[in-house]
Amino acid sequence: MAVVDTFREFRRNIANAGLNEIVVPVVAGSAAAARHWQTPLSMLFIDGGHSLDAALNDYRCWAGHLQRGGILAIHDVYLDAAEGGQAPRAIHRLALQSGLFVHCEQAASLAVLRRL
């Protein structure tokens, strides 16, 4: 199985956007990074594995770091189950049912919520 390393492209995109002083890349597993994270987040973008375990892990590890008024963006949330994205859709429902988030908008498969 070939490993695709996109870090160089990520760094180039961040530099081209003029965000080197704002974006700090962290190369680690989600749970390990979240366990040591100390800074409140104003935005959390979840675009990871599509197994229920992976999606739940990302949500559970990181949602607590999102400050009030912050944005939770979840990629691959499809309204039609046939299109895929059932695990992202499940964490979208979980976030709404928690009472901590409200739905702001949906742009294609990107669901955007705001933390109350």
C-alpha cells in the first residue's frame, strides 16, 4: 500500500495564503494531539476517517476544545445516505443533540455549526 504524503503541499498552501504566522501544523494522531492540546479553538474542521469509530474519536477528542461561538465544520455530511458520509452525518447529529451546537449552514457536503 502506497503512502501519500500531502504535508509538503499543505505547507505550500498555507504559505501561499499568507498564513504561516497563524496556522501551526501538528503532525500526530488525533487522540494524541488532542490529549496535549491547551489552546481554545475558534474553528474545528473535521475531515477524517469515515468509520464511525474514527469520526466519533475526532469529535469526542476535539469538540471540547472549541470555544463558545466557535465554528465546527464537518466534511462529507450528505443528506442522502446513498451518497456516503454516514459517520460524519452521525457526529453532526450527535453535536446537534448535545445542545452545545446549532446548525448554521450546509454548503454541498460541508456542514457548519456554531458552539453555543
